[in-house]
Amino acid sequence: MSIGKWLAAPDVAREREFERENVLRKREQYLATNPLERFGSDPAYRAKVERIEQGLGCCSGPVLDIGGNTAGEATVMQQRGYSMLVGDINEAGLEISRERVEKFGLRQPQYVAFDAHHLPFRDGHFAAVTIVEALHHMVDYDRVLREALRVLRPGGRFYAMEPNAWNPIRRAGEVRDRFRGTIEKSFYPGQLRDLLEKAGFKAVEVRGFGIDKPDWKLREVPAYRRWLFRLHTKLGLEYPGVFGSLEVLARKSGEMTSEGDASDDFAACLRSPGGDRPLEFDTASARWREVGRQASYSDLNGIPVIVRE
Ligand SMILES: C[S@@+](CC[C@H](N)C(=O)[O-])C[C@H]1O[C@@H](n2cnc3c(N)ncnc32)[C@H](O)[C@@H]1O
């Protein structure tokens, strides 16, 4: 990577390309892993999913997971009774998830490829929104959080996990990742609280937590760096405020009404990016069209790709 690219501001198209290559490189590995089996056999993975579920509390309406990648955690949650809609800028990751769910005979979450800065959903559709280790990949946090708030119902819940900027080991890794071509950043707890409050969220709570790392993550680390990975995990468990991660819990103001709780009708909630125009599927062209306009979007094996070119 050139110094020019390294210095360049983060860019959504570049991030999409990076994630696409990354996920396609590991395609066979993803397809070989049953997320539900991993949930049963890997205590650290189980702890991550349970932490997200606890953060959401019980939730009967549709849950939007932003930046879900290959949707491992969301797939497990779907089997455990949640109604998940997983979105990512990288449709290749969603497609791998769809294939994997089919292969292992699991209940399928719904998928939509989108840019989180312009969510293609109507206002107030979701009972909850999660962003797990993905907000720091975005270009404009304020815009993404305002979009998350827009698509939440009154009283809806928000849950996020993000890296902690106080963590010196994490910060050193960010320099390396910048050279690899991805946006890796982290947040100070107060910075996250300010971002959420500025976007309009209520009851914002940010806290540090330590979590064991799943075995497969350790196996992905080159052998010469495993000692550092283990040390990092141990420090995170002992000093979560510095070496752990951050979790964010918040709500949209208002009371959640029971009205519409069962309404997780997928196509009915789709809109043009940013939420203003309804979309309909045109079977002749096999594309999603903005009602009353020419603009249209592709479909990848049943996954709407609602991203403006
Ligand atoms: C580190 S992954 C997080 C994956 C998953 N949530 C997890 O916990 O394992 C970050 C994800 O954010 C996605 N992403 C980055 N920019 C995005 C954007 N503008 N809109 C939607 N997703 C985006 C990436 O494609 C990637 O899949």
C-alpha cells in the first residue's frame, strides 16, 4: 500500500472492497462452520452472543444487525427466537451466510446489503438495533447513529460493542491494519457516550468488559504472535476498563407499543437508501425498483443490494 493511500481519509467503497476480498478468501472456512455448533462448543463465542442478548433484553419485534458480515451471531440468535435482519455493505459476506444456513438446515435470518449511512428501511420499523464491532469501520459515525435511531421504534433498544481507545495493544494493531487497507479505529468511553447522545439516544450507558477470545480467533493469529494475543485476552479479563472492549446500551425515547410487534414483514419495510421511497421487486428485471421512479437495485439470490452505485 502506498503512503498516499495510507494517509487517505476512510472511504466506504474502499472498505467494501477490502471486506469483500477478505471474506471471499475465507469462504470455505466460513462454509465449513456451523455457528450453532460453535455456540455449543466454544464458551467464548457463547459468551459473546449471550452478552448481546442480555444487552438487548427480551425483544419480540424485528432486530436489525448493522455490519453483520457473515452473520454468525445473528444466525445463532435467529435459532434462539429472535427475528434478525442482517445488513452489511459487503453482500458477499451475507451470501456466504445464506449458503451456510441452507447447508446446515438452520432458520434463516433476513439479509439486505446496504450502506449504514443510508439505511434502506422505513422509519420506526425495528424493535432493536445492534452494531457489533462495526461502528469504527464507518466513515461518519454521527450519520450512522442517526440512521439507526430513525429506523428504531419509540422505546426501541440499541446495543453496540466497540474497541476501547485506552487499550495500548489495540492502538498499536490499528497502525498495522491501516497498512493492510482497512479502517481500524477505537473509541474512548466518553466519546461514544457523546456520539450517542448527540444523535438523540436516551439512557446511554457505556461500560468496559473483558471477554475470552474464541479458539478460532487464536488459530487465525500467526504462531509468533499468539503469546501477545493470549496476554491481551488475559489483561482484558483482569483490567476490562483499559484492556477490554466497550459495550453501549441505549434507547430511543418514547414507549414501545405492542402495536406492530409482530410486523416483521420484510419487503414492506424496504425503502430507497435513506428511507424515503418504497421499493418493490420487479420480477421481469429481477431488480428492486423505487416506486414511481426509474432508480433500481440488484438482487443477489434473494438478498436485496440497496446500495447506490
Ligand atoms: C469487523 S466486521 C464486524 C462483523 C460482525 N458484526 C462481528 O461482530 O463479527 C465490520 C463489518 O462492518 C461492515 N461495514 C463497513 N462499513 C460499512 C457500511 N458503511 N455499511 C454497512 N456495513 C459496513 C464491513 O463490511 C464488515 O463486515
